[in-house]
Amino acid sequence: MTDNTKKEDRFSKDLNFLKKHTDIIVLQEGQSALAIAPQFQGRVMTSTTNVTEGEGFGWINKKVIEAGFLSEEERKGSLENQIYVFGGEERFWLGPEGGQFSLFFKQEDNFEFSNWKTPPVIDTEAFTLVSHTDHSATFEHHCELINKSGTIFKMGIGRSISILNKASIENSLRIQFSENIEFVGYQTNNQITNIGDQPWRPETGLPSIWILGMYKPSPETTMVIPFKAGEETALGQKVNDTYFGKVPKDYLEVKKDILFFKGDGTKRSKIGVNSKRAKGIAGSYDAVGKVLTLVTYNAQEAPHGYVNSAWEYQEEPYAGDLINAYNDGSPEPGVPPMGPFYELETSSPAAALKPNETMVHIQTTMHLKGDEHELNTIAKATLGVSLNDIIESL
């Protein structure tokens, strides 16, 4: 067994569990591997740097997966009536979540949690597997959505997942690392296409691609997001830290050009960084497992901004964030957390698409595990800070 990997955290154990309850596609490159579930919108459920003995990095909600899809009667009064929290290390999602153009609230409903409901296309509908090899899998889906303002979107969805070799990871990060570092990396290419006969217009609401990663937390996991320094008048606020109330100081430290945010799964909190501040990368370091996680995305022009997912009527519906991070925890006293887990998330620009036009959002996720001296060099080259800076930040 690899160092610091408990038997219950092994990728192989998670894989066996998943295969008992749903179809699973495994992509493998050397010792690194991914487990993908077509039924759950082609999401990457978990990944590992060592397919036989390594830990799985994705958080999996085994209780919900075991229960399976419930009848309408069984769902009454349960969270599954609003969302199936299957977990999964990287999943396809759609924005905006809140505001007058929300895809999660009906026209007549106010912004209360009891009214919030995940669209079936990203909750209960399976994506169709188009093709797959040992190193890639491609999915597609078609759907019709209606936003809170009554706008109908006829949408085609495409999603392809590729596992990366060492050279591809090194090229992506513009670094090199030795055999002392175990690795797994994968890239997802995500598309939405306007398959209707009307253009999608800002004044009636625009959707966006939203990719979320759910990872297993530890007491010593810290998320790290570097951002561009500069005046708020030009670049906006450094961080939006009020999604679920102000984040406590012992969970978030914001410096001139970088922030540190706890990923321990003990305090429900969320932050965001806007497109003018974002540097194209976010990450985390687990000092217990000695795992450096890095997430990048394709930078692209955003003529219509980024959708705003705040749960309120919005004066600026396209002044949303490009990068988000979330730490799970109890939503209120006495209520258990959904996880625990933590998340790194990225979004595409708002998609003002004409008929047959397509928006593409590409996200790359990499986990590097092993020699701390070498991981320290990688952290400084990619995130701009040392492991010691990360460990001592909070």
C-alpha cells in the first residue's frame, strides 16, 4: 500500500463499489486511472495515481448511489426531491444557479432552498456514450431547459474526457518532474450548442458551462487561488466571500495576489474570483497525503461576461465569477453536512449563441503526489507559493 493510504480510501475499493451500482468506464495511463459514470452525466467519479494501491481523490456519496433513483413518493420530503448528490470528482453542470435567469428556480418561486431544484439534465438524465478507447470517452445529450424568466433553451451537450500522460501534464503546467512524483491528470472538453431556431439573448438570460470537482477533504487541506493584484476600481473585489455568509478569518486568508481557503469539510462556505482577477489556475495541497492538486481551464473572450449565481434578483446578472471554491459543512446547527468534501470549480463565459453555435469550456485536473521537495518546486512554479506558505497560511 502507498504511504498514508488507508484501505477504505483506495481507488480500487471505490471502483468495486461503483461497478456494483452503475456502469463504469475506466481510462488508464500507466498506473494512473479514472472511473467515469455515463449514468451520472459522464462525470469522473474518482481518479488515482496508482490503480492497484493508491487512494481515490474523488468524494463519492455511497449512501445515495446505493439507494439509486427513488420513486416520486419516496422522494417526498427528502433532498433527492431537489438533487441527487452522487458526488464525483469532476462533473458537467450549468449556470446560472440564482437570479432572474436561474435554471434552478421556477418563475413563481422565491429564492429559498426549498424551491431550489436541479434540472434533470444534470441530475437524473444519463449522457449517451458516443465512443471510448483506453484513454478517452465521448458523450452527448440533448435537452430543453426553461429559466426563471420563462426563456426556453434547446440545447445540445457534448463532453469528452481524456486521461493525460506525463509529457502532457508537464507541457500543460510548463514544468518537469521526476519518477519520485506519482501523477494522474485528465482533461474534459465540454460544449453546449444552441439547437433551437432562436438566438440566446442577454436580456432574456444566458446559460454557461460550469465544471465542478468534489474532492475528499483532510484536516490539513488548503485551497490556493492566485489572482491578479490591482485596484478594485479596475479589477473588482479580490474575492467574493459572501455566498453563504461572510467566510470566517480562520478559514480564508486573502493577500495581495493570492488567497488561501480551508478544504477540511467542516465549515460550509464558498468563495469566487472574477475573470479580471483570475490567472487561469486554482489548486489545493493536502499536507496529510502529500497531494498537490492543480486545476486549469481554457482562457477565452467573454463579451457578455460571466453568469451571476447569487440567490437574489440581480442588478448585474453577468458580473459573476470565473473560479469558485467550496468547503462543505453543516448548513445549520444540528444538520449534517452533505459530504464532507471540498470543491474547485470553473465556468465558461455566458453563452450568447446563435442557432447552431457552440460554446466550449475545457478544464484540466491534475493530482501530483510524493516527494515534498519536488512538490514544493512545482507549487512555486504553478501557484507562486511554497508548500510551507500554504501549510502555515491558516
